[in-house]
Amino acid sequence: MTVQDTTLQNFNISTFQEDLLSWYYANKRDLPWRKDHDPYKVWVSEIMLQQTKVDTVIPYFHNFLEKFPTLYDLATADEQEVLKAWEGLGYYSRARNLQHAVREVVENYGGKVPDNPKELEGLKGIGSYTKGAILSIAFNQPEPAVDGNVMRVFSRVLNIDDDIAQAKTKKLFESVTREVISHEDPSSFNQAIMDLGATICTPKSPACLICPVQQHCQAFELGVEQQLPIKTKANKNKKLSYAALLIKNHQGEVAIEQRPEDGLLANLWQFPMVPLQDITTDLIESWFYSQYGMEIRLGQKQGKLKHVFSHLTWYLEIFEAELLRDIQPTNKVILVGEDELESYPFPVSHQKMMQFL
């Protein structure tokens, strides 16, 4: 007998499906990507929803689909235009991977999003969850789409106390979901679990008294719903300090630079940053000249910002600075008028700095 067989022993799958789906049909959230089952729209929405709240995603989804209404529009767009449409949503590798994968679909599948699990998961940026979401929601295939919401719901319903931070636990939940999912309406089933986790079976203070599947919930019966799921804490958040420089030349143009093609915030634009863990403030001018070949005079400190990523935190001290010579910028640094800044995609932290210009 497998682990999932033991887990699902004495669990009434058909009644659970019926109770869950009846609740969903009557209470499902009115979300723009649910207007139809267009695979492209489902795909875009699922990528945007990764580690991002629904309310945040909705206006971005509308704007993105207005700019790139079809898969072909996104495939042929300039990457900077795509990043600009994603500006402020964070985790920018999602946008780059999405465009890369869409181009693969155009090139290899004639512009038709594949409905085959292996082909779909072979596309850049599509993991097991996104694959399952697209196959179930867009193509109505009984594929599990397991994320944190789903693991939380099933850890409580089935009283599973395995650590959800471990890969093997996710595999367990995928196996369980595959057994429990409705074959008549897998699209609604997966979305129902997502809605249940988002609105009722929440991380803290779940609304158990109005839960449509309360009678099936072993954690509620045992009074341990607040203790589940079990998740080990991630590594400590790394802290980095920088001086962010708002450099202007005599014509009032502002110096900006493009970040590298790989890594954090790849290909976005920013005001030049000096790592303060390497030098002290009084050495910023000489450090900048050694790195950029540009002479600057550091001015007043304008303010400070803190920006938290999933794995690190930036502490930014913002300084105004003057470019002393009108020389040709290097290392992807360019000079632009303040009115031109709007056309470049900036990360949120650097958008906030514009108030100090």
C-alpha cells in the first residue's frame, strides 16, 4: 500500500468533490482570466500569480493583455517593452521566461500552446505547478496543480504533517491530488482548491465554521488546523547596503545603467549603485571613477530606502551627484532627460527614487 493509499484510506473522494464543487460553482471569484479558457491567457495569469497576490495581478493582467493580446504579439515584442509592462510586478525573470517560452511555442508548435504534459513542461519557466494549471484549467485535463495553497488545504483536510518545504512532500501532494481530482470537471476542481485556500482555508485563522468541506477535514476534527501545514524556515535573508546615485550632467540629463542580462532584475534599468559593504561613503567618487571611468562630485544625501526581496534585502542611501565632464558613458550607462525615464523599465526601488530628482 502506497503512502497516498494510506492517506486516503476511509476518505470519501466523491462526496468531497461534490461538496467542494457545489461551493465553487456558487461562490467562485470573478477573475478576468476566468472569462474564457484561452490557454495563452491562463498561462499569463498563472505566471503573474506566482508569489503575487490576486488583487495586485488584476490590473497588470488587463494591461499586459491590452499590449500583447495574442501569443504572437508577445513573441514579436521587444523585451524592454515586455519588462516595462511588467514594471512593479517583481520577479522579472518570469516575464523574460514567458516571452522566451512563447517564442518557442511559435517556432516549434505553430503558435498553439501544447496540451501535452512533456511538451508543456519543456518550455522555459513552466514547472510542475504551471503545467498542471494550464492543462487542467485551459484543457480540462485531470492534472494536479500543487502550490502552497493546495498543500495547505490538503495538509489540513487529510492531516498530513510532512514538511511542505521538502520536494518529496510536494510529490506526495501531487499524488494525492491526482487521486482526488474530479475527472468530470478538473478545471473547476483545481480552481476551487485555489479559491478555498485563498478565502477560507487561509494560513492564519482559517474560517473553518463556514468551510464547505469541514466535514471531511481531519485537522479540524482533531483541533490541529492552526498547526498545519508544517514548514521549516528558509535561510536568513541576506542584507546588502548600497549608495544609489542620482547623477546629472550640466544639461540636466540623468545617468542610468542597464543591469546584466542574467541574475536579479536582469536587463532592467537603474540609477548607478555603489556597494557600501566594500567601501565607505567618502570613497564613492574614486570607486565610481575606477568602475565607470566617469568623474562625479557627490552631493547631499536625499533619503534612504529599504527594499525586501525573497532572499535578500537592499538598504539604499540615495545621493545626488554631478557629472563633472561631458564624456561618453561606458558599461551600459547612458544619459537621458528626466522626461525620458518613463520609457525605461525600472525596478520598484528605483522608481521610488525618482521623487528625489
